[in-house]
Amino acid sequence: VGGFGPGVGSNDGGSSAGTVGSGFFGSLDDSSFGVFDGSFVDAAAVDGAGAAYASPGSFSSSSSSSRGGGVSSSSSSAQPSSSFGERMRTATRRDCSAHLRLWALLEKRDGAETVARTLFQRATDVDPTDGATWLQWGQFERRVSGAAAARSRFELGLAKCDSSDPYAAYLYQAWATMEAAEGDDAMAADLFADGTAAHPRAATLWLERGLFEASRGDVKAARRSFETGIETAPDYPPVFEALARLEFGEGNESRAEEV
């Protein structure tokens, strides 16, 4: 399929999906919805935009301890100081990893690639179960060192992070889009299948899988993926739009209007 772009979840202006055949995808450029280029990988997860570094409930232990009655509380005065320190060490492991990850991204943007890589490594040493670190490190290596280095980070991330980690689905997605960009369609298809099986409610993963399948000319598979995405995540409009465009491109205008 001519013109399929590099993708890899790039959200910093570096990706260009080009033209992918005719019909559903043919009239879309890289700024339009509907081209499979990995662009639905969470922008904050990939490039560190916004405040995605802190885990849910960040600093909850420290904030509740400082606001919950202070030293006058009988319960807090009854506990030795070492108990508070232990709670803080347990509560902030993810936060410490997140701060190292943020630092790594700042160094990356300043061109200090070796320092950034060292900080990513330190972040995974502190909390090897943090899927966000593995995702960002993999995307970093994809851009700096190439697919092989990125592949090892994505694979390690999936092996180490818990399946309940919301970034686990993004790891599958980023890895699959990278393999597609590298021309390994079979590997990409396997990763999309594994990812949607492990995370059936990940709407963006179903969307990217469907776009990938459509870009390869497998309309039936794409339709199934979009429809499954709609069933599992009915509050995610882009999947509806993708299915409508697919149906319109196939000449099913009434079905497209219905969707």
C-alpha cells in the first residue's frame, strides 16, 4: 500500500501518513481523521505534554497527613514518626519514578540523549511496573536509536507492568503502530489482536486496529474492529466516525448515515 506513513504514535509534528489508497482513506491527509499513523496514542503519554506524569492520587498520603488534623490528632501523635516515613516511602515510589520520567523528557528536548536515557533507566529501577515510563522510553528510543531499541522497551514494559495499568494498552498500541511503520504487518496484526484481547475496553486501541486493517484493504476486519469498539466504548465518538467513513467509502451511504 503506497504512501503509508511512519506513524509510531508521533505527536510532536513528525509523522506524515500520506495517501493510503482510494475511497475511505484516499482523500485524507496527515492532518485529517482516519489515517492509520498511531496518532491516537495518548499525546501526554508519548511526549509528556500536560501533567500525565503523576499517578492517580499523587501525594495523597502527604496531603492527607498535612491537612488531617496536624500534630493535635491523637491518632497521629500515637504513631511513631517511622510509620509516617514508611507510608511516604510506599506512597511515593510511583511519584518518584514519574519525576525522573519528567526530567528525562526535559533532557530529551534539550538534546541530552544520554542523560535522558539514564533517567529513564533510573525511573524503571525505582518503579519497574510503571507502564508510562516504558511507553515514553520506547517512543524516545524509536526516535533516537531505532525500532530495535524501542521494541525491547515496549516488550519489557508489557512484561513488567500490571495489566490494570492504563498505559499497558498504549504500549500495545505504540508497539503495533511501530511494527506497521516498519513494514511488519504480521507482527502489527498480532500485537493489535493481543492488545484488544487484553484490553477490550480500550477504545483507541480498537480504533487504531480498525484503521490499520482498513489501510491494508481488509474492510470486513476493519468493520468488525470499529463495531466492537463501539460496543465496548459507546461514549467514544471517533470510532463511530471511522465506521461511518468506512461505510461511506464502500458505497453504503445509508449505513454511514445511520452510524
